[in-house]
Amino acid sequence: MKKILICLWGLTIALSLTQCNNKLNEPAPQQSLPFSEALNTPEKLRAAVVGIYGIVRGGTLFGGDLQLSADLMGGGRDMRWRGTFQAYRELQGKNMVAENGIATATWVNLYNAINACNNVLENLNAITDAAERDEARGHALLWRGVCYFELVRLYAQPWVKNTANSGLGVPLMLKANTFETVKRNTIAEVYTQVLQDLTQAETLLPVGDIRTVDYPAAKSYYATKYTAKGFLARAYLQQGDYANALTRANDIITSNQYSLNATVNQVFDIDNTAESIFEIQQNITNNAGIANAGLATFYANLEGIGRGDVEILSGHLNEYIAGVDKRRTDLFYVGTGNRPGRQTCGKWKNPNKNYNIMRLSEMYLIRAECNFELASTTGDTPLNDINRIRNRAGVPNLTSLTIDDILKERRMELCFEGHRIHDLKRRQLNVISFASVTYPYNAPELVFPIPRREMDANPNLVQNPGY
């Protein structure tokens, strides 16, 4: 599988198949393929789908930087970067430059993934079986929509409800291997594409573990209909569209496909538990990184494991009820590794363990917030949903509920999973940096720069303010 992933990465960018001859049955002397032959069989399309997952699971995307960047940007009272990499320090300090390595790598690899999705979408006729073809289309649409969702959240101003959202978003590239100098679409246009792609994927992807095609990987590696619903719930929530977010979150909860684990740490210590909606599959030979990339690399602070670059601050830890909340006792520890004595988050402590990207507790929190805002009780009352999460953590029930209670529960339950800056922006809340500087939710310092290399190559791009 590793060889397939490596091959497809190159295929989606330049169709260079130098190392892939035995996988794609090329004649030995041939080093490349024309576009018309690159994805012209079901086997090649299946491998191309694997290639999409190979990109999004990497350390610059869902294997690390998408989550870590969002939390460093928004978690000034929660965490501190103590490592030597300047790019992450700039993120934390809200003083990025256009050459920032994280902003550049995130942009490049999200568009690499989008191009891989477009390659699949444009060559679906190679698959003759209709069910298999629909599933391949669903995977490609899902990840194209997700990638544009991450791009517009990071490189553009936040969506503001009841406005035109006509500010600059990111370029929409909807054809494969397109290299013309494109312009940035509006924020509204990008969100329209996100919702269109995810909604189509929702109808095309399978419900559960049964697949129409035996792709060359574990079946839990792939997204399902409920993964698409979960990302739709996130996208609608980011827009303040509580009705649609509520529908998708409730669909997942009531599907009986998932259930809360008995303990708060199980979903992070065991692969593919009942609570998990989607995980990045990892193992000892295929992972997001164990030296200079990947969540476990930067968070773990154990003997021989991790760099311990992220320190968890008392401003976060003190929010838990001491001696009562199991999230405090089971998900944090004092490091004994590279930086001993510092408080560390135990969600990401094993580089060979799967990285959980979406889980059921998030859906309960979305449902609670949406029901609260809509004064509705779809599925259950907001109070019951919040108390369900608190019960699992061992903390007392609330007897009444405010929006601040719900947002605090999100901060406690979903901490260091990549939600913090996006929650602050969508609720139009101030962001407080580690240096105690306060930024409004729409401050230019909270938006990634368009990478310098892109600005130099494309005169039609407009840079974000401040860069």
C-alpha cells in the first residue's frame, strides 16, 4: 500500500510513474504515461482513490498541521509552542510571514489533494460497474469538499451570517492538472462548492463497513456516508446554519452506527472504536511522521517518543474540576521524555496509533448547540446532550444551560483536535494570544498568508492584508 500511495502522489502532480511500473504493469523501459492512459482502468482508478487518502493523511494535513495550526492560532490560554521550529512559533505569535513553511505546505498539499480528486472525477468512465463508479465519485467529492473547507477557513476571513460574504476566498480549481493563473473566488462561492461536493458525497458513499469494491487497504481506512454528514455538520455550523447542521449531526447520532465509548481516552488509545466516525489509519510503516511531522511527534513527551514541543497550560487544565473530571486525569500527563516535567496532552502520544478526525461526542455537542440556538429538541434536549458528555467524564450534571456552557464543554471535550480557532471565529469571539494580546475574530493576523511562491507565480492572486 505504501508503494501505491507514493506512486499516486506523483501521478496526481506530474504523472511520473518511474517507481510504479510493477504496480501499473507498464513496459519496463517506459517512464511516464500520457493523460489518456494514466487512469484508464478500474485498477488505476482504485489506486487513485488510495492516492487521495495518501495525501490527506500526511503530516502537513490531517496527520498533524491542520489540527495543530488551528489550535496554536486560537489556543493562547490553552497551549504553548516550546519547540525550535520557527514556523509554528510564528503561528502562535500571530506574526506569520508570507514565506511561512506551514502556510506554504498546507496550501500546496491541499491543492495536491484537490488535483488528485479532480483526476478521479474526470476518469470515472474507466469503471464500468455503476455502484463502484458512484463510490469512487463519492470519495473524490468528499475530499475535494473537505479540502476547500479547510482552505477557506484558514486563508480567508470567516463566514459571517446574513452578509454577502463577498470577500476573497481561495481559487476554485475544478479541473485536473490546470495550471493557468487563476483568481481567488469569493468566500461565498467557495462555501457553495464545499456544500455541493459534500452533499453529493453524502448520497454516494456507503453507509457502513460494507464496500462495493475491495480497495487495497483496511475498509476502516475509507470515509462513509456518515463521514460526509459529519463534515457537512461542521461546514453548516461554521456558517451558523443551525438547522442543517442539526439535521446532519442528528442523522449520525440516531443511525445506530456509533456509540460513546465507556471511557474518555479509549478513542485515542484504541484504533477504530465504536465512537469513531473517521480516523486516519496509521501503523509502524505508514504514519504521518515520527521525527519532524505528525501530531504524536509534537505532542508526545514520553521516553523515546515525541519531541514534547507543545506544553499544555494551567489556563486550560484549571477549567476541569480537579480530581473529578476524567478528561483531566486520563488525557493529560507530566512529560518524562524530551522535555520532562511539562504538562502534555495524551490524545496524541503514539505515532503508530490512528489519528481520530471525527467522533460521536462532537456530534452530540453540535446537536446541543444547534438545538439551543433554534429553541428546539430534535433528538433530545440540549441539556441532556451536554450532560451525556459530562456524565462520561464523571462530572456532575448541569441543571440549566447557557451558550457559554455549551462552548466551554466543546473546549473541554474537543481540545487539541483542531477546533479552537474555528469555534472562536464562528462565534465572533476575541482570540487571546499566549502573550495576552487580544485580537478580534476577524483580525488579519488570524488569517494565513497566501504563500509567497504562489504570489510570485500568479499575478492574478491578491495577498491577504498584513503580508
